[in-house]
Amino acid sequence: MKTIAITIDEGTLRSVDELIARSEHLRNRSAVVRTALREFAERERRRQAEERDRAVFRKHRGRLSRQARALIAEQARP
């Protein structure tokens, strides 16, 4: 684990302190900040992966549509 210095405005710090006061499993500010950063990083990784997937689908939309129509036509045959 590494120690870093960050600047947090008073309102955010007050919110963190309120979370700690109302929580049974959060013990200190550092734990709250670590959890929040971990969750943010995971959401951002997911968002980036979804954006890459969307770009691939946009690029290959025509081919995917043709393949889907072909599969549906194949299944519809008696």
C-alpha cells in the first residue's frame, strides 16, 4: 500500500464523515476513499470496454445484420 496526499473540499469531507458515522463496516476516511476509488476505477474500465464494443458493432453493423437475416431465413426453412 502507498500513501498519497489529496485535497478534498469541506463538503465532501463532511459527507465522508457522515457515511462513517452511520456505517457499521466503514471505520475511517481512508477506507471510504479507497472503496470509492476502487469502485470508480471498475466503472470506468467497464465504460471503456462497452465503448470499444459499441465501436465494433457500429463498424460491423451491416455484416451483423446480413448474418442475422441469413440465420433467421435458415431457421424458417421447413
